[in-house]
Amino acid sequence: MERKKISVLALYDDHEELEILRRYLGDMDGMDAKVFIFTDWKSALDELSITNFNVIILDCLFENKTGLEVLKEIRNKGYQQPIILITNQRNENIFPKDIGNAEADDYLLKNELNSNVLRKSINGAIINFNLRKENAILSVKLQHSQNFEMIGTIAGEIAHNFNNMLGAITGYIELLKLKYKGSGNEAIFDSILQTSEKMATLIRKLVIFGRKEQPEWSFISINEIIKGIEIILKHTFPKDISVKAKILEQTLNLKGNSSMIKQSVLNICSNAADAMPYGGILSIIAKKIKINDLEHGELKKKLSGDHVLIQIKDTGVGINSQIQKKIFEPFFTTKKFTAKRGTGLGLSVAWSNIEAHKGFIDVKSKIGEGSLFSIYIPINL
């Protein structure tokens, strides 16, 4: 049976006890532990900043600091790896309470320590750590979903009221154009109507974002969608932006909503163009993939089976890690709000549309190195 590989940071200042611990770790059934030994807690903290350990084993007593104090130092630095404390004493009334306050995962007595006890403790600590991570992710997803639902409801109400008012404004302008025909004010009226049309476009986005009904699904061709988008972009993007589209499958079909997918890709491409103010290259690649064959562990947790992958890559300014966490939030924008730009709905609508297809959008970007948006859409809903 294949042994589970784990990396362990062991922080002890007693060399004799450290050798015993090393031997126990080496004798654990089903586990192959790579052990990193530290006798100085400050050096251990430095190592934590560059190495992602599966578990930390910590002695409860050092020359100038207690194990609990070291544990709190580790947590205060933001490191969340499972920590197991090793102690000489048992105090049922005080010690477990202290461990809980310091956010340890387990504590073991030195006189009861052996390979089996260590294996069970490490297994349990890693399982609890993974559960905490999953719960944190689910909590963020739930909050995100609730925010979308609330803002979607508000957006629908706003769109309805705006649409009524905009209809009245447009109607009055058309009447004024007729009344003052030949007065030389036609350009002013046309400018107002053009601005109204831009507002109408924004309202349509709000309606899409706030809708509750299930979109109509049909069998659609991703090949045709990407070809159509390529034509639109080449005719509308600035000449200093080169648009390249490539479809790696002869036929790429799925069940979905053509307008929603097209809009999602166009919205991402529009953002990409804004990220290349001095020109650059925008490439779109579409292909079929099997999620199970991917090395990306996080995606395997979110998706499974056959998917269409649409990748949109630009050579723009890039997106920093903090902004990446917010780019799909409704109305979030880093652009100045004007009549032409900055509504903050483009990427949130793209996310909502792909989510309606039970898909996912992944983003990778570094400042100065451009961005890569990967849209995953299941072939069978």
C-alpha cells in the first residue's frame, strides 16, 4: 500500500527527546514523514514563511518561552497549519482550555507517546484542518451567493424604475426634436438620446443580473460563438490590439444559452482591452477538457467530467492579488465612472452567466504580466 507523504516541522530544544520523536515519526504505519528539525522557534517561524508544512509538532517548554506562547506567535503570524503540542504534564482543568485559546489541534503526553499515537493525532489534525478550510470556503461562497441574491433583487427593482423614467425622458426628447426641427438644436437632442441609449444598455445588464427565471437552454456551437466574437472584436477594438482566436476542436457543442456565454466572453474581453491602453495581444482559445485529467487540485473540488474551456489571455497591466478577490463582485470597478466605462457589472454578469451553466471562472494574473481568464462550462448540464 502506498504510504501517505507528509512534511512535518518539529520544534524541540531537547536533542534526546527530538531523536525519540524522529524515530516515532519514521515508524508510523502508512505515513512517510519528511521531518524538518528546529531547536530555535524564531528560525522555525522563518522557515514557515517559505515552506508549507502539513503539520507542526511543538514542545511545550523552551528555555525562554513556553510552547503555548510559541503557538500564539505562529497563529499571530497568520500560519494556519495543524499544530500538535507535546507536554510532560496533564492538567485536565487548565491545559486543554489553554490549548483551545491558542488554537492548537491536539496535545499529547510524552510518557504516552508512540508511533501509533502520533499517527492518529496527525491524521486527525490534518482532517480537522482540511474541514476548517472547506468550511471557510463554503462560508465565503454562501456570503457571496447571499450578496448576489440581495443585489440581484435590488438591481431588478432599480432597473424597473429606471426603465420607466428613461422611457419618459426618451419620449419627451423625441417630441422636442419634432417641435424644434430645423432649429439647429438637433445635435443636442441626439446627444441626449445617445446617452439615454447607454443608460438603456446599463438597465438591460441590471435586468440580466437581477433575473430570477431559468434561462432557455438549447444545443449551441461554441465554435460559432468564438468565431462571431472574433469578428466583433477585430472590428471594434483599437487597431493596436491584436485579436487572435483559436478553436482546438472541429466541433465544440454543449447545452446552454448562447447569448449568456457570448456576453460573458465579450465582457471579459472588454476588460482585457481596458487593461491594454497602449496596445497588446488578446488571445482566445477554446477546447474540450476532462477535469479529472487536470493537475489543478482546487478545480477538481469544484468541477468534474467533460467541460468546454474558453481561455482569454491579454498582455495588459495585470491584476494584483487583492483586486482579484473582488473583481466578480457586483458594481466593483477600478475604473473611473463615466458614461462609457466603469459600471462594475461586466465581470459580475459574466460570473452570474457562467454560474447559471454550473460552470466556473478562474483568474490568474500578475502585475505587469497580463491576465488569463479561464471559463469552464460543463458539456452536459
